[in-house]
Amino acid sequence: MNDLTRPERLQIMLTQEELAALDDWRFARRMPSRAAAVRELLKRGLDAEGVQPADGKMRSRDFGVVDGPLRSTGGGGDEG
């Protein structure tokens, strides 16, 4: 990913063990930053799952997230 314009920011929380694993992986590959390492691992994970980069034309229903028009339950609170 050579594009230096990244308008979105993602903040994550990691355990000490996760951070140590990330840093070990990063240093072994001479990655310039933690952010670069996270982007590379994310890219590799998505590639491994067969996820294609979004082109901005797909909708939630294309991924099976929403089957049709959203319906309001009308309650707004806990139902049950």
C-alpha cells in the first residue's frame, strides 16, 4: 500500500502479549512502524480469507449482512 493518503484512523487495544508478538513480527521483517505492520497483517489476513478490496460499489446486502430493506421494530428498547 503505497498511497500516503489514508483518511481513516483505526484505534485498537492490544494485550502486552499481542503487542510483543506484533513488535517481534515487525522487527523480524524490518517494518518501518507498528501501523505498517498492522496494515500488512490485515492485508495478509484478508487475502487468506479471499476477501477482495472494496471498490465502493458494493452494499451490505452484497456481503449477506442485510437481506433486504431494514425494518424498524418500533420499540427502541430491550424487547423480551
